[in-house]
Amino acid sequence: MSTLDYLFQGFGTALIWYNILFAFVGVLIGTAVGVLPGIGPMSGVALLIPVTASITGGLPPEHAATSAIILLAGVYYGAMYGGSTTSILLNTPGESSSVVTTLDGYQMAKKGRAGSALSIAAIGSFVAGIITLVALIALAKPLSAVALKFGPAEYFSLMLLGLGAVSGLAGKSVTKALIMTVLGLLLGTIGIDNVSGIARFTFDVPWLYQGIEFLTIAVGLFAVGEVFKTILEKEEEDNEIARINNLLPSKAELKESAGPIARGSLLGFFVGILPGAGATLASFFSYILEKKISKTPSKFGTGTIAGVAAPESANNAASGGAMIPLLTLGIPGSGTTAILMGALMMYNVQPGPLLFEDHPQVAWGLIASMFIGNIMLLILNLPLVKVFAKIIQTPKQFLIPMIIAISIFGVYAVQVSTYDLLLLLGCGLFGYFLNKNDYPIAPLVLGLVLGPMVENNLRRALTISNGDFSVFFTRPISLLFLIITFLWLIIPFLMKKRGKDVIINIEG
Amino acid sequence: MALKFDYIASVLFLAVGVLFIIGSKHLESSSYGSAVGPDIFPLILGSGLVLLSIRLLYETFITKNQQGRKEKLQYKPFLIIFAATLVYILTLETIGYVITTFLFLFVCFQTMERSKMILSLIISACFSGLVYFLYVEVLKGTLPDWPIWF
């Protein structure tokens, strides 16, 4: 069957009434998550996994996986739309990938052009979403065909590259990021070893036999940790929300932002594919690029429309681009995609080259639903932006305790164990301290999700070579991946030594 | 603050690394028909963690003590909410979902801000009741229901 046939089938799946509903709920919650400062896409997706798991419980397994991933991915790219709203109206980015948008967006709002800034941001995100999807469809098959030829040695090195890239870009200190990665991988070894069947590091505690649940760790570190931070560092903010006058941009503004949107989408897409570099970096790069090629660079920062259009397109394109390594190679390049991967694995669907053959319904259903979701977001965001801007006024008094209650409900519904709840609370505390002291959390979750796969490939490769480690260096593709990993980790380090600033990825 | 934390953290990570190395030494070194067993991966990782913690300790050592800006932390509400969460978790299975969730939410709402007593009561009751109804009655899930004496 050709790609187009698969795509049509995907639309068939995505257009089932409940899947449309799931996509709608996903993008709606995603927009809310993007608008609310404090809850990023990572905690949003992590919080919703158990909720979706319980809602989809009645469907057959493959349908359940498709519907769940449609909703969760909707939260992910919906957050990219929502983030711009508060950046423009309040000068407070709703999540880290919209930080750059505040530079010009808030200035525009001050001048009474909030409406056009918001609509350009929504249009830019939509165009970027569609461009990325077309590229995703074009690249999915060839990439997974290449990945199918990889042996365990290549896979091991590729995963090492993914982990290394995320650690290299994840925080202020590469050492701390690497410690987090290794810790995540180590936590993944707890439980019954699925090759030999030996219990490892369980100390005869039955609860540990099934291993440490990724969901508990992710919800604890991200959502609960973030909540604790908000409680401890209470800030009184009463910024005034800028007024929205005319919602539609003028023809001149549309013309002016066409170029930045196109460039931002392409740049964002390619940055998104790279492991480790996510939406935050993409938006920074595209802003810098626009400023460089602009005829009037001095205008940037004073409220030029290009300064809103480019980064907003780029961050949305990057979130789509990040789906490519996840779906075709089975290697998540960021914290949020790692959580999406964990969600897929909960449904026994293994992302990777075989996904398109074994579960075409899941893969193509998701891709088709992203088309529908992007259209919904455009419709939702243009007229309803005033409603969303109101969400930010949700009193923290009610929001914060409810997030804790949802986390506890979610983990208990999936795990049915008090130990997991205690672990959740512990992780929340741990996550707060780690975050406060610049230990990035995303690499830990990535390590935990990838751990068993890294180990299996390592052991398969070593079993084939009879325990000889040189197999990783003698196979050319594997060697290439290892060299890139090494360079990725060493180059930022050398640049820092020379006193250069290295842009880091805060979002992860 | 950050540096002191880094000292403690690097020593702790070092200990974790050493414990994993010792732990993996106690595992069987080979599985049937394979030269590599379940011990090799944790062994490599444990050693990696030990090396990285030593590097972190060294980095902390050479960094000059920078006085970060002091933030005022809200310890009191945090401790109350933390304790409330702990009690909530521990009593969830004996007293049941609806009652514990209602009490937990109400206590936390009031800890966050001493106002809107009635609204807090309504929201906590709606949240706990609605979640229980939707999950247990509509979706047929399992949550600890009511205490035995109820």
C-alpha cells in the first residue's frame, strides 16, 4: 500500500466520532496548559496519561492506544499554541518555548496591536503545523526503512546519541545532566530482568519486582515538583491583561509575516528532529535568524510582527519535528516525547521502525488527527482567545491542590498501590530540590524510559560478538553515532572554556 | 545554598553508584548461552555514576562560593500541604476516596488562602464526588469506596 492509502486509512481512524472528541479535548486542555504558567507540556501530558488510560479502558487495545495518543499529542502541540497568549498579553510566558515571543509580542500589545499579534501567532503555528505534518508523512517511511536495517549495535549507539544529546543541552552543567541520565538508566534496571528473569536490586520487596513505574516518577518529578515550587515560592502577580481590539491582522501585517512564518517553520522542523534540541531552542534560533536577515534589525524588540511570527511558527514546527525520531526510530529527543513514548509503551505499542508496519492504525491515525487538531486549534484560538486569556486568572488557591489531587487519583487509578503514592510524594520533593539546584529532570525520565531498550540492545550486541566491546567501534554506522555523541558532549564544554555563551534548552 | 546542596548530592550519588556496583557484583554474571549477563549494564552505569559524582565534587570544589539571592520561602503552607498529602495517601485505603479527597482539598484550599470558605467546600465536594462517580460508576474503575462502618 502506498503512503497515501495509509494516510486515508489514518483519516478513517481519526474521524471516528470519539477520536475527534479526543483530539478536541486534547488540544483544548493543551491550550489551557500552555496558557497557565507553572504547568508545562511535560507535566500536562504526564498528568493526563492515567486519566486517558482510564477513559480508554473500554476500547480494544489498539483503538485505546490510538485514542490515548491522539489526546496526549494534542496536549503537546496545543500547549505550543497556548503559550503565546500569555506571552503577548501579560509578558509572562506560559511555557519556556514562548519566552522569545514576549520580546516583541508584549510590545505589540502595549501599542494596542495585541489582536494582530495573537492572530499571527495562531496562523503561524497553524502553517507550521501543516508544513511539519507534510514533512513527517514524507519522511516517515524512508526513515523507518533505514532504521529497520540497524542491528543491536547500531541501535545501542543511536540511543546513546539520543541520551547524550539531551544531556548535553539540558542544563547549566553537563555533569549534572549526565548524572541525571545515568540515574534514570539505573532506576530502569530495578525489577525483574527481562532477559534472564533474575530479580535485580529488589531486596525481596514484592512491590519492586515489576520495576519502578515510569508514570509515578514522571508525574511526581514534573507535576508535583512544580506544585511544591509554586507553593514555596509564592509570588504576588497582578499584571494587567492587555486589551484585545481588532482580531484580524491587516494585509500588510500578513504580507510582512509570510516570510518569517515560512522560515520559522522550516528551521523549527529541523531543530525539532535533532535529539535534545526542542521547541525552546527552535524559537530562539528563528528569532535570531529573523533579526540577522532583517533590513531593519533595530525594530526587533519594539514590537515588530516578524518577532512574533517566526518563533511561534518555529516552536510549533519543532514539536511536530520531534515526533519524527519518536515514531520512526523509537527514540524520543525531549522530555515530553519521552513521556509520550512511555504512554505508548503502557499500551504495549513499541514506537520505532516497526510501528508503521505493526500498528499502522496508531501511527497514521495519530498523523491524520494532527491535521484535524491543528485546524481545531486555529478555529479555537482565533475567536476564543479572550476566553483562554481568562484562564490565567484561575485562582491558585484552587488550582494547586487540585493538581495534587489529580496526580494522586491518576497514579492510584493505574497502579492501585499506596507505595506508588508515597513514591509520588517523594519524587515531588526530590524534583523540587533537583530543579532548584539546576539538575535537569528531563534526562532522568528519558533514561528511565529508554533504559530497558538500551540494555537489551547492548546485551544483544555483546552476545552476538561474544562479549567483545569492539563491535561498537568496528561497525561504521555505530561508530559514526558514537563519534557524534562524543562531539555533542565535548563541543559545548570546549566552547564554555573559551568563554562563549552556550544556549541551553530549558524545556528539555 | 546551591553549592552546599551539590556537595551533599555528589556524595549521595557517589554512594548510590558504589551500592549499585556492589549490588551488581552479587548478581549472577552470566545467563545461559550468553557471555553477557544481567550484571554488566548496572555495573557500567554504577561506575559511570561514581566517576560523574567525583567530577561534580571536583567542580563544586573549584567553584568559588557565590552568594545567591535569598528568597523568602513559604515554609508554613508548604509543610501543612505536604503533611496533608501524606495523611491523605496513608488514609486513602482505609477511609475511602470521597471522604479523604474532600477533606484534603478543603484543608489545602484554606491553607493556600484563608478566604472563600463556602466556595472551597463546594469545590472540594464537587471534585471528590464527581471523580468518584465518573470513574467508579461510569467507567467501572476501582477506587477505595466507603469505610466499613459507613
